[in-house]
Amino acid sequence: MAGTIPQDFIDELILRTDIVELVDSYIPLKKAGTNFTCCCPFHQEKTPSFNVIPHKQFFYCFGCGVSGNAIKFLMMFLHLPFPEAVKNIADKLGVPLPTDQQTNELSLSSQLQAILNQINNFYIKSLYQRPAIVIDYVKKRQLNKQVIDEFQLGYAPPDWQNLQKIFPQSLKLLIEAGMIIPKEQKNRYFDRFRNRLMFPLHNRQGKLIGFGGRVLDDQQKPKYMNSPETVLFHKQKELYGLYQVINKNPKPEFIIVVEGYMDVISLFQYGLPYAVATMGTASSHYHLQTLHKYTDNIVFCFDGDAAGRQAAWRALENALPLYNQMANIKFLLLPDAHDPDSYIRTFGADAFKNEILNAQSLHAYFAHEICKQFAKSGTQKLILELQKYLQHLDDGPGKELIYQEIAKLTRLESYRIAQWVNQPHTIQTQQAVKTTTPMRLAMALLIQNPPLHQQINSVLIEEIQTLYPEPMGMLLKTILNFPEIKTASLVEHFRDHYYFEAFNKLAVFEHQIQENQQASSLSQIIEFLIKQSMTDAIDELMQRLKKEGLDAEDKIRLQELLQKRQIQKT
């Protein structure tokens, strides 16, 4: 449901609306094959690139990339909020808007937040009962009561069934929240978090959405653990500590992005309440755009070891496409053997502030790293590497700064570097491959032709939903719940969701697969994704087995995966 308007009402409106007739009532359309076209009303152009696609009830502009259904068109063309756009279409069809039906039943999200808050209170109370193992860890980390209270740190006791005993009537919610895990035996569960220091995870509004946990006994594995993805918790969207940062200062001078929750807390305790951490993922475009709403200055701070450098480079790769709009992105790699937590406790806040002031700009860090690796191999090798990162980026101040920095390091003219980088090269083919990943292609096929799922083995459908709950699982769940759904309505179901814009783009993605081959192609892709997931899981568990060992649960899981792979080979 979007807002207070029932989703089935919205679906019915989209189904009954002729998008060609609607758009043509505002801007004249011309027929072009099976579609209709005109000059885009949302950007300046001389050659028509705005297409209306009747069989999908969708529009798409090849010039500026805007796309959507009838509701989206009215929202953009008439500058209407969503409810007004729905009302506009309903009025055209002569359909009255449904009245809001008040209900006393809380939504699932509200129920989950309520149970998470109660669990958080239990964890906080458990910490203040001062078990020796917690006291030792708090002393070791030099945490004071103020910062413990500020971040609502807690303790999950070692018992396997704490939460079931405390909330016996809420098993379904505990499962939905990912706080308890089913055992193989029916109706048996165990707590996800046991004998861990607990970090409640909040969204920007301060609402509790999940938990992170760190072991207190280093023999316990894994060392760090987060809640799984739920209707509340989407780790790609959230940043640990952001609520505390903007609560202290809605417009901070800068925000520091670190890797660990303890880094955030230590910096806060030492008078630097400007740090956030990702939740077990690399920094994404979404993270950067979120931070840019609050500050113009973003500093990525990583450990100086090999792992820290790899993390810094991943962050840089994600930041590059946004650098023209966000020119003040910097990178700080701390001395070896130090993370932000250990550095500030060893050298103090002033020393850390000085490191921040001397952080490298993105263009300087990028140029130095690229030249360090490739400049000695000759100009051609350097340019080929630059093309991989820069050829597809729009021209702008950020890109120009990179050229100037590389010119300083190589004694080449910056304008000549730009010319070479922008020359057509096979990198364009590589980018095309990158944009057509198996997962992207599978979702494009399903969004553009939802009935395709009926031709896929139900076992494969069930397995891919389990392995990839987001976004593939969500997409399939909606299609299975609404067997007759069309592209425009399918995308509309995700209006309030993180993936809405991505699904909009996939609805018009040109995949070049003939209609009579789409079912077999989709089936093959799903089989590949399932095998790939299993291979990745085995590799990850084997790596952990070598480095730090596995607990009993993971050993069983590894054994099951190896057996399953062997069966598939025979």
C-alpha cells in the first residue's frame, strides 16, 4: 500500500488507464512502430527520444533516462504529490477514491519496532546487571557510562532461548525480526545473538530497526553479526551512528565514514560526534547521497593495512560517479596496526583531528594509487586503466581535477589525458557486459513479462526466493501473489521501496532476448544464480574455516552445501 490508498485500488487505476491517451492529452504523440514518441517534456532536446510503450503501460526517455507509469508521468509533468496524481487519474476515470478505514491492528513494521524496543530494554538491563565478561570488555575499550547510554549498548546473555522465555506469545514476530532462528526440529528455536555486546541499529529518524552484536569471547565465531534483512532493516540503506550525528548537529561540518561500530563510538566519546559506519557492506551511492543531504564534506577513514586499502578503493569506485556533484570527498588511511578506535585512544583527539585535516582529496588519492600501480608500465597501460574508471563518467569539475592531478604525477598535459581517455575503446563493451549481470537480466525478464514465472520449475522459483530474498525474492513474491499483474502495476507495488527506481529502469531495459527464448533463458539464469550462490557460500565458509574456524552451526551448513554440490555433479 502506498500512503493510505489501498494497493489494489492503485492497481485497478493503472490497469484501466490508457497511458498513450493520457500522455497525448498533454503533449502530442506520434506513432513509431508499436510505440509512440515525442520530444521529452523533462529535458531539452531536438530529436524525439521520449517513448510511450502501450503493451507495458510505461514511458521511457532514451535521452535523460526518466521512466515510469501513468501516475509517475502526472507527478512529474504536473508537479503533483503521489495522492494528488492518483486522484487526478481517478477523476478522469470517474472512480471515487476509497475512504480510509481505521483499524486498531498495528502494521507489521510497527509490531516489529515494538518487539525490538522491548528486546533492546532487555539487553540494556542485562548489561547493567554487570556480568564479569561485559565489565572486562567495557574497561578494555575504555567506554564511559555517557557513551554507553548514548548508543544504548546492551548485552545478550549466553542462554540459547532467552527471547522465547521472555516473549512466549511473540514467536512469529521474533522470527520476522530475525531475532530467533528455527532449529531442524519442528517448533524449536534458538536466539540469534548470544553472549555478545549488543549495538541497537537506528534509522535516521531514531527508530530501532535491528541489532549488531560483537563477541566477548574471541573463541566464539563469527566475531561480528548483524540482524538479517527484514521489512525494517535494509543494510544497503542504513548507516550506523547517523542518527546520533544529526541529532547532535543537523548540518555537521563533515562526516567521517569508518568501518566499525566501535570506531563510531570511540570517536564520539573523544569529542568527535561526526562518524558513521556501514553495516557490513561497502559504501554505496545511496549512502553517499544520504550523507550529502547533511554535509558537503565526507571523509572515508580506513585502517592502513591491505584490507583497509581494499575497502578504501571499493569506496572510491562507488564515489567516482558522484564526484562531479560532491567535490569534497576525502580519504584517510591510518598508520598500519591502527583503526580509528585504537588510534584515538593511543594518540588522542587532537592527533586524529590533524589526520582528518590532512586527508587526501578523492582526485589526489585516485591519481596517486593509479599512477603508483600503472605509470611505470607506460602511458598506454595507464590510459587503458583510466578508461575503465573515467570514460563512462560525465565531464565536470571532479573529472577535471583527476586529469590535473594525473598530469602533475606523469608530466603529461591534462587536456591530452582527457582526449585519450575519451577515445572509443573496448571498455565500452566491458561496461555493457557489466550492466547485464545475470541477476539484472533475470529481473528485467520477469518485470517486462511477469507470466514467464509460470514456465519455470517451481523448485527453482522457491530456491531463488530463499537465496536472494531481496530484490529477486520480493519481486517473485509479488508476481506469485498477483498472477495477472502487468509491468506497470508490478513496478507500482514498490513505489515506497528502495528498489522502485531500479525496477523502473529494468522495465525498459533492452535485453535482446527473443520472446520465444525468454523462458528457457530465465530458467538457465536462475539455475546459474543458485549454483553461484552455493559456490560463494562454500568459498566463504572455507575461508573462515582456515582463518578463524567455524562454530557448530556453520560446520553443519558447510557439510550440507558440500554434499549438495556433490549430488549436482553426479
